[in-house]
Amino acid sequence: MEVNVKAVHFVASKQLEDFIEKKITKLNQFFDAIISCEVALKVEKPEATKNKNAAIKLTVPSGELFAEKTADTFEEAIDQCCGALEKQLMKFKEKTRTK
């Protein structure tokens, strides 16, 4: 699976990119036919709390799955996105089985 990380208006650290890669690869245990993944990170109003936004788009054989969350840290936002995507992947896998 190909993982692309885009950081809008800042440079993401290697540690953050490794964390994202590790979390995304864990999604393969829920659905192993994920083709690619795009992660977009951005900081909304810098002076506000909960200003780190993460959006993840997974490309699967017959469509796309998407999750976007905002939190105090990018790691927390990525965790929340992965949790939402796990649920979506389980539903998607169930739908493909019944067809």
C-alpha cells in the first residue's frame, strides 16, 4: 500500500511520518485490499486549542473511504481518523462479502 503524507504550510517531522505510516499499515488487518492512502495535515488557527486537523483518504478497489478529525495533536487526530476508518473498513468488507 502506498502512503502519501501532505503537510499544508509546514514540514512534517520524520517521527510524525513514521507514526502515520505505522497507524495506516495497521488498517490492513481489517481489509487487505487497500490500494493507497493520502494523509493531509494542516494547522488551523494557530492560537486556538484543538487546531491540528488530519484527513485520511483510503482508496479501495471499488471506491474511497474518508475520515477527517481535529484534535490538540496530530497524533491524536490520526488515532481518531484510524478508529473511524476501522469501522468503515469493517462495514465495507461486510458489504463486499454479501455481494
